Amino acid sequence: MPVAKGKVNKQKTRVFLVDDHPLVLEWLTNLINQQADLEVCGEAENATDALAGIGRARPALAVIDISLNAASGLELIKDLCIQYPSVAPLVLSMHEEELYAERAMRAGARGYVRKRETSKNILAAIRRVLGGGIYVSEKLSNAMAVKFLKGHEGVGLAQSRVGELSDRELEVFHLFGQGKSTSQIAEQLHISLKTVQAYCVRAKEKLGLTTAADLLREAILWEENAHLR
């Protein structure tokens, strides 16, 4: 059947969303589906469902939050790059860029944008990555330059060493800062209590701390500072 004159059937680029906040998923879905060139082809609130859904939908891009129920978004990105290398991962997160963006890129992300950015910037990040580019915000670029020039002025020694933690150690440190106990962390991350304790020992060594109370205090302070940025 011939196409009606004046109509153009343009296939939209498919995007998959991964976030454990239903309101964020709803907002992103509405934003993306309003675009003439983009469409949401699936959603997931955890890493397991995300990998299964991406396998079925085969999107061009996956927008992923770092903090997910039961697993880290960083681990999801690593798995995604192995299982579905044609899918470009873009991180959309509330966490501080200065620490998490570099980790996300090392995991395989093609961009990092914060949820507090404007819709225009988020769409720009999506299109930049879909176009084969890498996206980081101008704010992040400036922050990295200032950090390079000024070092860690006004930041405690332990706080300045947080970047030395591994992805898993940082995840445990982050959850401590939210007031989670070791048993709660073990349950959330689906690892043993002994494993959580081992991460804590290594974190204390890297941060130059001696007691669990010191680790908890630094984690809470780091979490509070992150929300002030």
C-alpha cells in the first residue's frame, strides 16, 4: 500500500530505562516519548530485570541509575558491556559527578549526567551518546579542572581518599553513610556478612582509619557533603 503523500515513516531510536524510582521512570518515559526521534522500549527497576529486558528489546541506548535495588548500576554497566556491547550505557544519577563519573566511564558508560540537570541537557546527553560521542557536563569538566589546580583544600584526609576505594567498597561505604547496618548491607547487596566486613576492613585501611566507629563517622560525613554539592 503506498504511503500517503506528506507522511514520512521515520523509525525512532529505542531507549531502555533502568531506575528504582517509579516517578523517575514515569518522568523520563514522558520526556523521551515526546521527542520525534526517540522512544522508550522498556523499563526495569533492578539489574536482573534490566538485563532480561534489554535482551528482549535490544535498544540502542540504556539510561541507568547507579543506585539500584539489590545491585549497583556500575555492576550492571559492566555486565551490559559484556552481554550486549552494541547497547550504549548512559548514567543518569543524583550522585556527585567528581567521584562517580570516572568510575562509570571505567565500567563502560558512554556518558554521565545528573538528575538535577535540565531536560534539555539530559536529552542532549542521550543524543550525544547515540551519535557515538561521550557526554559529561560542563560543570563536571570545570569541577575536575578546579580539583586538579587546588587539590583537596578544606577536605579531611579520609574524605580525600574516598576515590581510592573499589566500586564495591565505595558502595558499602555509601550505604553506611545512609545509616545501614552491616547485616542490612549484606541483605541489600546479596552478599555475606563476612564479605561486607571484609570490605569494611579494606576501606578502613585505604582511608587511614582504625575503628568501625571512625568508618561510620566518615561515611556519614561524606554522604552529608555529597548532598550539599
